[in-house]
Amino acid sequence: MRRNRPKIVSIANQKGGVGKTTTAINLGAALAARGSKVLLIDLDPQGNASTGLGISRDQRGLTTYDLLLSDADIQSTARSTGFDGLSIVPATTDLSSADAQMMSGPRRLSHLKMALSQSASDFDTILIDCPPSLNLLTLNGLVAADTLLVPLQSEFFALEGLSQLLLTVKEVRASANPKLRLEGIVLTMYDARNNLSRQVEADVRDTLGDLVYQTRIPRNVRLSEAPSYSMPIFSFDPLSKGAVAYRMLAGEFLRRNPAEPEPAHV
Ligand code: ADP
Ligand code: MG
């Protein structure tokens, strides 16, 4: 069902390697497979989501940089991927200079929000793949978003970074985006046979309760192989544990975000 306005979800955690990009690609693809029109915005200068979806560096054309810092809009920067229903605004390394260029001006936090508010209605869901830092790019991601989804690697230091991230959310709420909500926490690279994974899960659920998604993403080598074939897991190995888990995650996401009823026509 088409919404009036897409739901915008930032996927962020200032730690690198926790599964942000893997979640952006595969949650995006799973939602697209269920009929949503999904746009992924690659907000990381490393461009892993772009590469992982097969947009080669020389074919990137207009990118997230242009969306943030020129008049380029979604229509001119988004391109379709090989996966039906999933589009992407790709990123290249020049996005790393955007941080410095946005530094001046009162609207430095709102570049992405403004770009998305122009013309985003072709999509039901926009997922923003944030870089592994709490820099101005990530802040733009949080200011543009309705909600924040946090992938949390099931390992010992997982909770340490989380409190800093939640403080940043408080600051963003107090300033540029009072409506920012937590979508939830997703445990990634989970290994049920590992005591530590289970202990981290118990701690996180104790502390954060229902904010923690029931779905856990297991450690699954097929998930790490799929990007080098430029595919979401559902094209690469649809029966893998990783594919099953991301399908479940999409189901849980949709249950937690029931479609708004169409506005009555008057
Ligand atoms: P981030 O975007 O947070 O830096 P990535 O999604 O790029 O993290 O994941 C970091 C690395 O771990 C990548 O090589 C990715 O393929 C791999 N990876 C991510 N999630 C899983 C998983 N559930 N099982 C196995 N490998 C994973
Ligand atoms: Mg990443």
C-alpha cells in the first residue's frame, strides 16, 4: 500500500563492522520482495551498499554527495538495482568531503532532510545506510529520519557504544528532529551456541525490553559472500539462514509498522 509519505529509517551505529550495510541491503530487499517500493540511501563514503548492489564506481553518476550539496533530487540520483523494487542513491569517496562542506551554515544538519522532503513520494520506505561514526553525515541521517534502527553485534563491547548513540539521539531530539523515534535494536552475527552471544542478548533485552527485535540475525557466511556477487542474499542464496532471518526481520518490521490507512478522499 502506498503511503502519502515514505517512512524514513536510518540504520546507524558508530561502530564499524556491526552489520549496518548488510542490514540495509537485505532488509531493503526483503521489504521490496513483499511489495514495498524501497529506496536505500548510501550515506557512507566507503560506498559498500552501492558496491554490494552492483553499482560499479564508474557508473555512479550523481550520488548522495549531489543529493546533499547540490540541487540534485531523488529522481535524478536514485537508480534501480538488479533487485525488483529496490533502488539506491549510490555513494563515492567524494562524500567524505561533504562533512567539511556542510560544516558552515545553520542548516548543516538538515541537508538530507530537505532533499528527501522535496519529492520522496515514489517510495514507501527509505533506508539510510549511515557511516561508522557520529559525524555530520550520520547526524544528517538522524535528522532526516522518522526512526533509528541499530544493528548490534552480539559481542562483549556491544552495549558500550550504544549508550553514546542513545545520547546522540537525545541531542537530535532536543534540537533538529524532536520526532525521532527508536525503531529498534537488531542483534546481528548471533551465534546461539556461543555463551557470549546469549549473555549479550540477555543484557540487551533486560536493558531495552521491547525495543529489541525478536528476530536475531545469525552469523552466516552466505551473508558475507553475497555482496561480492552484487546481490542481496535472496538472489544469491534464498534458502540460507541469513535469507530466512532477514525475511523474518522484514516481517517483524512490517508488524511493528502497520501501513497507515489511506486518507479519505473528500
Ligand atoms: P557495517 O556496515 O556496520 O560496517 P557490514 O554490514 O559491512 O557492517 O558488515 C561487516 C562485515 O561483516 C562484512 O564483511 C559483512 O559481509 C559481514 N557480515 C555482516 N553481517 C554478517 C552476518 N550476519 N554473518 C556473517 N557475516 C556478516
Ligand atoms: Mg557499512
